[in-house]
Amino acid sequence: MWWAVLFAVAQATQCPNSVLTGRTSIKLQLNGIWNEVSGVAVSRQTVNGESLAWIHDDSGGVHAFGLFGMTSGQLIQRFDLPVDPEIPFEDPEDIALGDCGASWPYPGSGECLYLGDVGDNNKDRTNLRIYKMREPDLSKITVGATSSIPLSGIQILRFIYNTTLGAPTINADCETLFVDSVGQEPGEAKGDIYLVTKWIAAIDLMKIRLFRYPNSMQDGVTNVSLEVVSAASSLTDQTWTGGDMTRDGSLLVVGGYVVTRLWRRGPGTSIVAMFNSSGVCASAGLSPPLDAQIQQEGSGFTPVAPYALMQIGECLNAAPCNASLYHTPLVTNTNAPSAAPASDASRVSMDLSLIIWALCLLCF
């Protein structure tokens, strides 16, 4: 029995494969409606047994979510957002599904959708915001129909970057948003939102920062000054266009035009410490590459283990195309070196601690 416990502990702390191969794809029938897809989030819910992915358009696109079948590629339902000055839909760049957190003011159950209207190509926006809403009950939808999400069910989370709190500039582009659904460590909470800024020029990459929007400050009224929580070197060497964290908080992905990077987080490790430790699980280009007419944009995880990485891109030059939704299984890396590199020292220490803890349990 003791060996079974040790095996389970060791398996729980291993990284996925480092080469990100075995990728398959399905064409989404976008029908010329969503031409600049910028984000993807996979639901826990299903319709007729089919897994479902939420997508949204970039700036100037349709003011609506698309809910697509991940096997058929068919549009399951369109969800229109209200046309209202409070929701300008100026440059929405990423979407996430996760815990609503203790601050969520509305009744009901289920997860929340987070849509980040956070893009700022010209570095001049004063109305950055995240739209937070309860994910609709998909058991009640009519396949192929169009529904509306009322303004009364949307919490508008405003924010600014503040140089007195560590931001290198008061304006920054951003295309990466993810949500903490576990609140695992001190200072973290369910429903905390994290943002990774986007810089393109090589000279500007060192300005990339990880910001946190605490759940406790998500009141839908205050224009919150976000504090920098990380400027890790594992973030400041690429241009990032999307990201996600698994619902159990064990894996995080940030993807860009060239590289997709994965981090693994064990018990006792905060999100910030995970980035700052440089303990990257995988950092690789995609194999095979995206379709020629697609620019990589959104990244997300399937909701339960064994996890898969889902990625999607926008049609180049906003030309209509049926973009592919890519599925990469994150299998255990069986070819990992026996000796961990120096950057993984903290991960090895954590693994040994867990094994010792498991052995102690067997003593009782």
C-alpha cells in the first residue's frame, strides 16, 4: 500500500509533456460572424454530451459570445451582450471561466465568465474593464438559437495601472487574463483575476508585468489601482496573447505568437512564487504550427484532469475564415531528465516534502 501512496503523490506533482505534440483540431463554423477570435474558455457543462467552448471577438467585432461544440465545431448558441455605454466592447482580448468568489453579489450557482476588455494597442485607454457574469445554465438553451445576457447580470470591474504600485507605465496593452478558482495560499482568494500585459518590441519586453485584481476589491463601482505582483524573467521575454489556469490551480499556461509556456504549481506554492521560481514545465512552439491564415491568440484548459490545452487564433487581416480550435493532450512527461536543473530545485524540494509527508501518514 505504501508504494501506491508514493506513486500517487509523485504523479500529482509531475509536469506535462514538454514538447506539446499530439495536437488535433476541429474547424469552428464561424460563418463570417467571429473573424477576430481572441479568447477561448471551456465549460464544465455539456449539451447533448458534447463539450463546449466559449469564444469572443476582438475589437470591432460582433458584440456577442459564441458557444461552440468541441467535437462538431457547430455553433450551439449565440449570446448577445447588451449594447450599452457601460459595455463599450472596445477591445476585448481574453475570456476565462472560474469561481465567482465571495464578492459576487448575485444569487445562483455555477461558475462566472470573465471577459477582459483590456486591449490598448495605442496605450491611451482610460476605460479598461472586465465584464463578469454568471455562466448561463446550458441545460435550458435551444440549440441554434440566439439569447441575450442582460446588463443587470453583468458586473463591470474597472481598473487602472498605477506606477506608484509598481507598474512601469500607466498605459499598457493586455491580452492575457486568468482566474484563481482555489485561493490556495495566504493572500490569494477564489475569484482573484490576474492580467499579463503585452509588449511587442524587444526593447519593451522588460515592461511586461503580472497584475492581480483581488476578489475582495471587485465591487463593480471602484476604479481599482492594480498592484504589480510579478516581473518574472519567465514572463518578460515574449509577447503574450492569452492564458488560463486549471480549475484546481495546478497548471498555468501563457501563450503567444511564437511560444506557449506552461507552469506547474504544487501544494504550498503561491501563484506569484510559481512565476518567480522560474520553474517552467514546458516552453515550446506548437507542433504542428497553426493554419497559415490564423494568428495565435487564445489559450485555455479543459475543466478536469487529465487536462488538455485548447488554443485558437484570429483570421489574419480580419478576413472571414473558419478558424480551428486546437486540442493538445497534456500527458505526463515520461522522458524527463533524472536530474532536475537548478531552476527546478524548489519543485524537487516540494516533491520530496510530499513523499516524506506521505510516509509519515503511513506510520499512523
